[in-house]
Amino acid sequence: MGALEAARDHLLSRQHERGWWQGELQTNVTMDAEDLMLRQFLGIRTAEETAEAARWIRSQQRSDGTWGPYYGAPGDLSATVEAYVALKLAGDDVADEHMVGARDWILRQGGIERTRVFTRMWLAMFGQWSWDELPCMPPEIVFLPSWFPLNLADWGCWARQTIVPLTVVSALRPHRELGVRTDELRTGGPVGRLSGREETSWDRFFRVLDRALHAYGRHPLRRVREQAIRRAAEWIVARQEADGCWGGIQPPWVYSLIALHLLGYQLDHPVLRSGIEGLEGFLIREDTPEGRVRRMEACQSPVWDTVLGIQALHDAGVSRDHPAMRKALDYVRSEEITVRGDWAVRRPQLPAGGGWAFEFENDNYPDIDDTAEVLLAFVRTGYATEQGAAQAVSRGRRWLRGMRSSNGAWGAFDADNTRWLVTELPFCDFGAVIDPPSVDVTAHVVEALVETGDDRSDRVVRDGVRWLLEQQENDGSWYGRWGVNHVYGTGAAVPALVRAGVSAGHSALRRAVRWLEQHQNPDGGWGEDPRSYVDPAWVGRGESTASQTAWALFALLAVGRHETPAVRAGIAFLVRTQHEDGSWSEPQFTGTGFPGDFYINYHLYRQVFPLAALGRYRRAVRGE
């Protein structure tokens, strides 16, 4: 059996009986450490789940005593502190070798004092850090109108959902019993993450503002504070999803449970009960020689995985009439979101309907990238010609066009979510907090609009193409926001530009081809380490992976380079590294949550993207 057929059959074998595909979304052990701390805070932590989580956390520790944000990453101070605290909570002796190694490394890096705000906030909830030494975020933020700086609509949706419950927690300043102390992780040194940049006038302004907010927090206007907390609680409860989650992601879920519990919601209240029970669906349990382990997914990606799987199978020659394709397409169509979410704050005139979310349940936050890929899956397979699907495509096109930002490009969840002021807040020392347009999302939307019927001369398409060309880096690559990194951005931009009518001989595309060929590894593959987000020396450099090799091939095949040595070597790499069962191994993290801070190993990326690349290569060779 050939490589393509083996990969096709392997992907088909992994389909859920209800039609979707869902690979594990692997992140790092902070998810597991924080889950244990959440359960300790709520008083529901059990010995069994603690032991299972602790086994997993121990298994992920590296030889230098650290835990990192992705495979092969340098040690991360906050992750290592949280893992250490979780293991101490689980009963590990501080004199054990693995605990000594972690503690020594933590102290060399500056101790708890140098961890991110979120880590210190967890410790403050258990009396291990002073609330006075944390940035203040008052719940009164919920009163700010959408035109006022720092209002909720200024935050990216993931940050918005996290900030609201944290303002409640920050105002109430809880102190619950952890059962262990963390004094041995303190150095007495300066507080705050090392930013690597000089202090700005905004830093000084917000430091003064933070002192003023702390002073107000000690003596707030009582009725205003009470109304703000009540409004925040209503905002939180209104955004809980059907499966008990908030936004389908861990941070707002965890902090919403904590905030509501602090406000008097008992564990048997329907909101809390649903939220706690819903966490079970995000836990993965496995038996190992050391015993059963449990780990938590930060998110789940069934719609994303399924539409990528549909397109890969289509590239491999699987018809939409195949039972697996039919079930997958019908499942995706059933997931269309028909209610208005927070995106309507910036686009109040845009009708609801036509958006798809990433997760099983996330009606408040359909995302633009998923919606574009859904439309591509529908039109490429021919499913868009069916009546119900045709109407869904029409609604999806309307929603995508309506969610365009004023610069002609697209972000992931909101339009014009570009007010940078929130990024300067002392609270925001971890992860992206706004959602500006990105190359990869814009490329996918341009491709979707053209393939679903927009003329290449359409103004919206032209503006998207113009923006993409303007974003090309001097070296010929494009930055990747949601995948690592320039290989991902280039692999998205080039096919979209070609589909939108840019000639393969255009100087921008010639430069992109040259960049890709120059960054091909000697083994024929492509790879890029997540460190490229913070260190230019890593741009386009890293151990070859199946998914990143496929992204590079997408670009080269789009401009007709299928007969070149680079493409043949890339295909040979995929064939050579494929396992007998048709799968590929990929421990590297090639997905991006927050550039520079949080990365994802999508376990299905190693399957769908190589399959698609092999299929597109075969079609190119055959002249199809």
C-alpha cells in the first residue's frame, strides 16, 4: 500500500461514530497543576485524582529539574513553580531528588517573585502571596462603555472571559488553605517577570494607576462595588456553555468557577455542578508502568480537526459520497452557530448565523478561521451544492465579510480588536490579550471567499490580498500567528494569493519560494522551533516535522513547483518517516496559542496535513 493510501485509511479509522475527528490538544503541565489547585480551592480534591495528576506531572519533568511550555523548550519559571507546588500538594517530599532539582532551578531564576501574575495570583488565593503585591483589576471595568479605553470589548475574547471573573477574585481577595507552604521558593528579590525591555512612559503611568486602584480597592464605593460584582456575575453566568464550560478553554472556565463559588454559589448549584462535571470531558486518562495518569486538555478542537480532515481526505481523492465524508460534513453543518455572541459589540448590524466555533460548545465565540475552513471544506467537496449546505455557505460568506477589520484583514474572533492600550497593563504579563488581524486567518478567509464565489476583483478580496502582500517579511516569509511560525504563515499566504489571482511569477511569491527552499533541512523536511517568536535566529529553523513539511509543500505546490528537487525531497521525507500504520510521530509543538508563551501540539496535525500534501502532490503530478 502506498503512503497516501495508508495515511488515508489511518485517518478514516480514527473518525468518531458521530462523524467528527478530534485529536488530543496537548499543552503543558500548568493545566494539571491548576486543576489540582482548583479542586483544593473548592474542597473537592481527591487522593486518587491527585495521585494520577502527580504521576503525569512527574513524567514531564526534564533532567535539569524544569518543566517547559513545549517539547524541547527551555525551562519555564512559572510552569516549574506551579508543577512543584502541585507535587508538594500531592505529598512529594521536598528532599526528593526531583523536588530539589526543581527548587534549585527556581531559586536561580529569581524564585516566585519572578513568576507571571497568574501564578502569583494562584498563590495569593491560598495565602502564599500578598494581594497587595499583585496588579489590581477592579470589577467596575464591566461598566465601561464600548467606546471607552480598556472596556471589555478591547480585550481578545479569551482574555475578556478570563478578566471578568478575575476582577471578582481580585476584589474579594480570598485566602483558603493550601495545606503546604511555598516559602522555600522565595528569594526576596525583585517582583515581576523580566521583560527584556526598557521602562516606558506607559509603564510608569500604569504603575501610578495601579497604586490608585489599590487605594480605591481598600475603600471602594460600596454600592458601586456591589453592583459591579453583581454585573460581573451575571456576565459570567450568561456565557456558560451547554457542556458547563466557558469559551471551551481552561482559563475562563477555572476562574469563573472560583469567582462564582466566592460569591456564594454552592457546589450543587446548577451552574457550578455543570461546570465541575464538564471538566471531566477534558481529562485524558492512561495506564502507564508507573500507574494511571490523568492530564487535562486546555481546549478541544473537533470542528477544526474535522474540517481539516475533510479537506485532507478530499485532497487524497475521497468522494463526498463516502460514508465517512458524509457523516463528517453533516456533523460540521449541524455545528453552525445561529445566535449572536460578543462579536456583535463591534458589528451590531451583522445578522447572526454563518459562524462556526473551534470546540464542541462555544456559541458565544464562533471564530473566523474555523468558519473559513468550513466553507472551504463544503465547496471543495461539492457539498456546498446541496440545498441546506448552500444556505449555510451563504450565511458564512456574509458573516466573514462582515467580520473584516477596517484595515481589510481578519482577526480570529473579533473585528477591529486592535486597541493596544490593554497590552500595557501590569496585569498583562502573559500571552496575547488582543486579537488583531493575522496573516494565516486572513489568507484562509481570502481563499474561502474566492472559492465560494467572490470575484477576484471584488473589493473585499482585493483589500485582503493587498494586506497580505504588505505583511510579507523582508526575507520573503510571512509570520504565523496560530501556527509555528513563518513556515505556517508562508504555507497559508502563498496558496491564498495564488487562488486570488496573484501570478506564480509575482516577485512576492518568488521570494517566498526562495525562502522556503533556503530553509529546507538536509533530510528534506521543514521545521521551525517556537523560539522563533522571540529569537530571530530560530526563524525557519528547527527539527523537521510532518506538519510543517506539509505546510511548506502547500506553498510550493500552489506555485507549480512539484517537479523541483525541493518538493520531491519534501515528499520523500513524508514517505520515509511514515509508520507502517499510516501515521506519523510528532512530539514537537507546531500550534500556537500565545506567541512567546503558550504552544499546542495538535495530535491530528501530524496526520491531516501530510495526507493533504501527499494528495495535492499526486494531483499535481497527474496534472489534475
